[in-house]
Amino acid sequence: MGGPRIPELDALRGIAILAVVALHVSFGFLVDTPPDASMRCAALAVHVLAAFGTPLFVALSLAGLALGHGIPRTAASYAAFLRTR
């Protein structure tokens, strides 16, 4: 869609996606298990450790937008962008 892909950002994005999936799955275990179950402790640990996924994904998305993919950042190009929306 634009400029060259950065493999390191793609790898970090994949890690962030896996962490978000782990966050959602562990939340399901936290809701469904009784408070005294040993599985709840493991689910809580995964939930806490995977909490970095969403902020990392947002930061990587912003980094991708900030890199601009070769689009010039001028007032005229921004005005042209707004007119097409």
C-alpha cells in the first residue's frame, strides 16, 4: 500500500497480536474459574504478563503511520487528503 515493509515492526506486531489473544483467553478463564482454583492463578499470571499487547500494538500502529510510507507532509498534501474524505 505504500513504502517498504519493516520486518522488525511486523515481528513485534505479531507478538503483540499473540499477547492480545492470550489476554482475551486468560480473561475467559478468570471469569469462569472459581476463586480458589489453581487454574485461576495461572490465568491471572498470563493475563498480567500479556497486558503489554494492546499498548504495543497501538504504538506500532502509530509508528507505521508516523513513518508515512513516503507520503510528503505538507499543508497542501494534508488539505488534499481532507478533500478526498
